[in-house]
Amino acid sequence: MSRRSLLRALGAGAAGATLAGCGVPAAFVEPGDRAGHDSSATDHTLHFANWPLYIDTDDDNESKRPTLDAFSQRTGISVTYTEEINDNDEFFGKISPALMNHQQTGRDLIVISDWMAARFVRLGWVQEMDRAKQPNVAKYLDPQLRTPAFDEGRRHSVPWQSGITGIAYNRKKLGREIRSTGDLWADDLRGRVTLLSGLDESFALLMQGNGVDITRWTADDFHEICEQTEKRVRSKHIRRFTGNDYIKDLATGDVLACQAYSGDVIQLQADNPDIEFVVPEEGAELWAESLMIPNLARHKRNAEKLVDYYYDPEVAAELAAWVNYVCPVPAARDVLAAAKDEETAALAEDPLIFPDDAMRERLAIARDITSEERMDFAKKWNGIVGL
């Protein structure tokens, strides 16, 4: 089960989304009020909150995490690692009361999807990292991920892993190739297509299918895809909207093509080589889930050290070999290519982990849905999806 595929559209976190959307004045934290007393020099600990199955584990003992254990041995910093983030909005609801009331969250480092990270940045709930103390990040961060619209210069966030939202399909059962998003709407796929249910997960690829530049999409572009999607729901061309369960539908053949995440498809291909992943000719969305340091974190310097540690190409390669998402450290490719194990070395040539230049030309990071847009857009999309 992947991290991206655990997402759901708003759902239980709707109250948190409303707060962010309305821009409640009391929720915003001024820059001068974000830093707390940093105990890193005397307290060599760190609390790191992440998604399930999002870090390497030992083959013989799943409680051991080799890269994290190596960090502790190298630095003397003991890491409390919790897999507590199962949904962006749910986690928002869990820690937002502390952040809006200028209280500690009990966490020094968190990983959230960039569309949610945008809310944290707007609300002033995360601290800037000291890049002077993070030479690996400064040197090795993928240039394509350096300048998201929500966090200029990546001052508040650093990608943990990245990925692509594109199209997965069963080529053998379909009997032809899919090259564009428009191919999903062919007659032979009626009732055999699924889309992702989450607004933030689904909209960009659909806009790209219309030729929209998703770095600067407009409200008109959004309403156009809603109208098109609604018609395809009424005509029963779209079978349903999914979360993680698209994996099962595709594996069983109930669905022949669907919106999908690159990392999921790598896992599916291990069992079924007929499953293919496509970055459409019109483009696909490149996204990231990013490391952030919440306000008043008690171990900020320790957290910055951990972030920089994972940008060492050797460490990034070890992590990439396990999670199989797009590695935000391109230099890790050479490390994997030099591996003695053939299966590990082959990962260096997988464009879903290290996109080649031709693929990168078709990838774009979508502009975020603004706080002013979110409530109305979510209401409209959820009405179509049936949430």
C-alpha cells in the first residue's frame, strides 16, 4: 500500500480544510513566533512522523530501519519514528489545534503532501530550514523540485519522495497502447475507467488532457474539467472514483485503465508485466511529499541534520531502492547503477524512479488550489465524485 494511495478527498478532515480555507485570523502565526527553544545541543533526540511503509526496513526484522539506524549511529541522535500519517486532512486536524494556539505539536519533523504543505506555509505553521547547515540538500535536490509555487526557494520544505500522477493500463487485455489522456475516453473503455476521488490528486492530469498549463491554471479550466467529468459519469464511461482500491481493480481486470501513481505501478508490474504506466503526451503531474519542521519544534537542528542526511546520494539510493518512487536526489542514480546486485542496478534505468529528459519535459508541478478557491471547488468536485 502506497502513501499517495492512502489519500482520500477531504473526508474526515473537512473541518480543518474549512479553517484553512476561511483564513481564520487567529490561526496565522507571525514569523517571529514560530521558533521555540532548540534543545538539540543537549538533547540528542528527534520525533519524526511519517506515512506507513515509507522508509526502508530490514528484510528479516521489519522493526529495524537501516538508513535511520545508520543515522543514529553516525550522529548519536536517537529517532522516535512514528507511522501516524494516514491522510493529510486527518493529520491536519490532529495537530492544527496546537499550531493555531502557539503550542508544541510534540513532533520535530513531519511528511505531508505538497498541496497540504501549501496550507502550512500560508498559515505560518512551519519554520524555515537553515540551508547553510544542509549542504547535501543545497547540492543534490532535483532542480525540477526546487521552486514550487507554494514555497519559493523551498525554504520551508524539502521533498522526502516524489512521484507522478499518470495513467496505468493493462496493455494485453486492452489490446492497444494508451498515449494520451484523451485515449481514456475511447468507446472500448466505456465502464472500464476509474479516476482518483481526491480533488488534489485528480484535477491536474485532467486539465493537462485539455492542453492546460497546470502551473497557471484558472477557475475556468477547473469548471471545464468538472463539466466533462460529470458528463462521463452520467454516460457511465467512468466506472467509479477510487482511492487505493484502483490497484485491485487493475490487477483483477475489472478496470483496464485508470489514473494512477507511478510508485504503485512499479509494485504492480512485479506481479503483472502487462501493466504499463504512461506519462501522457500532453503531460502529467509531478508531485512531492515533503519534510517540514513544525513551529516550536524542540529539536530543530537535529531535524535539519536528518533531512540533510537523506540527501546524501548513498542514503537516497538505499531509500529509493525500497520505496520505488521518484527519487528527489538524481545523483543517487549513479549509486544504484554501480550496485553489484543486478536487480538493484536495474532500478537506475527505471524512468519512474529516475525520469529521463524526454519524460521530464512532459512533467509539471501544478499550482496549488488557493484558500479562496478550496471550499467551492471541493464542494463541486465532491458532488461529482459522490463524497
